[in-house]
Amino acid sequence: MFVVCGEALFDVFAAGDTPAGMALDGRIGGSPFNVALGLARLDQPVAFFGGISQGFLGARLMQALQDEGIATQLVQRLDAPTTLSLVGLDARGVPSYSFYGEGCADRVLPLAAADAVPDTTRAIHFGSYAMVVEPVASAQRALAERLHRRCVVAYDPNVRTNVEPELGRWRETIDWMAARTHLLKVSDEDLALLYPGVPHAELAARWRAAGVAAVVVTLGGEGARAYLNDGELAIAPVPTTVVDTVGAGDTFQAAMLTALAEREALSPEALPQLPGEFWAEVLGFAARAAAITCGRRGADLPRRAELG
């Protein structure tokens, strides 16, 4: 089973003016939640590990997990609010986020919660701001430390500076995770923010030297590039009419993990040995999945039947 760790929250979109103000459209989201959703819709067994409020928004999040077939036995119900993320879209459908989450359930997950995750976990995904805010970051680091020698660890930094503005904290977390991560996916936007002017190949070489088997950089409308034992591999973009890009990176991550699992290549031993042509199939599948999400509003990730 996959375990996905991090935040589940509500993305809130403007839905037009009303006589008294503005209508808001609240949609279930959060990068790790989206990855779990993507895995479930691609027919992968997955559990969500994170803190969820005991209030009515938390109840809706739990219902969504159950409706999508995401196991909830690792969820910690906490007496704390649910994070709200206000989402604005530019003319190209690229989102910007404003988070209202100080003291919320996704951030106050205690260290002891990590003990509930079984050692038999096949693969575990970490990402986004839950890796850099306390106390949840310490719980997730303890989990990565305990499991990285026996299961595949996937990581997507998914930087949110309006949650943690100190870029050094994000860089330190990536460096710490590199020694415990097998599959590192990161967007070119995050790299430009964290390491301005540094070539992607140089960063990938650093992380691969630390122990990462594969570094995958997503390039938005330009596709993706992977840095592997076989060298570099370019993945062409999949043409689509973009509605917005909310959840595109999470879709790519879920589909990449799914393709590896379906090909029985999801193990710490197998990943470093996979040839370039194998990765081309895996990443092509991920790119097709992400293109479907980009053609829809919000993080509406595809189901397995849509990908052939």
C-alpha cells in the first residue's frame, strides 16, 4: 500500500459577486491529498496520513477520503481548525495561493502519530509545507528516517512561501530528504525560487550523489526532464487546452508512482537500475495524466480508464 503524508485542506475559489459580497467555491485540496486522490483514482491502494479537524470541514474531508477509496486508518482527528487556501488564477490558469492555517489540524500533527504507520508500507510520499512547519514536519521526518531503507520514498517540495517564507528552511529540508529519498520530483518554478541561476543538472547531480535514484523536473508547458543513472531524459509536453494547472504536479506524481507500481518496479533496489526507455514510458504516462487535469477546473484528477 502507498501512504501519502501531509495536508488536506479546502481550496477556496471566487465564484462571483453577490448582492452582499462574494460567493466562494470551496473544494477539497492540498497537494498531498491530491496525490492520494490521484493514486486512488488510478486504482492504487493508498492511505492518507495527516491531521484532520473534528469540525464540519474535517468531516467533509473524511467523507471525501472515504468516497474516493482512500484508507483513513492513519488519519489523526484533532481539535483544531481546517486550513483554507484562497486560490487566485492568472490569465494562463496558473494558481496563486493565500493560506489561512496557523494552528490548524494539518500543521499540529504530533510526533507520536508517526508510530501508526506500518513498517510494511510499500511506498510513501511526502511533500509541500507539511515538511517545513512544526510539529508536523518532525513527525514526517521521523517517518522518513524510519522507513527509507525498507520502502520507496517519494518527495515533492511544492514550495509555498506564504506558509514558510524562509527559503533556507525549504533548501535545508530538500538536502535532508535527499539522503532519504528515492524519487524526487520538483517543478522548475520551485527550483528558480530556491536556487536562482543554478542549472537543473547541477542540482540533480548533487541530490543523486546524496542517494536519490531519480530526479524529475517538471517544466510546465515544456514537458519534463529526468536525471537518471542512464543520463538525462527529456519528456515532451502533451498538447491540451489549459483551464488551469491546479493539481497538475500532484497528478504527475501520482501517475508516475502508479506507472512504476504497475510495472513492478517500485522498490529501493529496482529504481536505480531502470533504463532510460523504461523511464520514458513511466514519465510519458505521467505527462498524459497531468494534461487531463490541466483541461479541467481545479484538482480533478483522472481515473485509470481515461489513460488507456
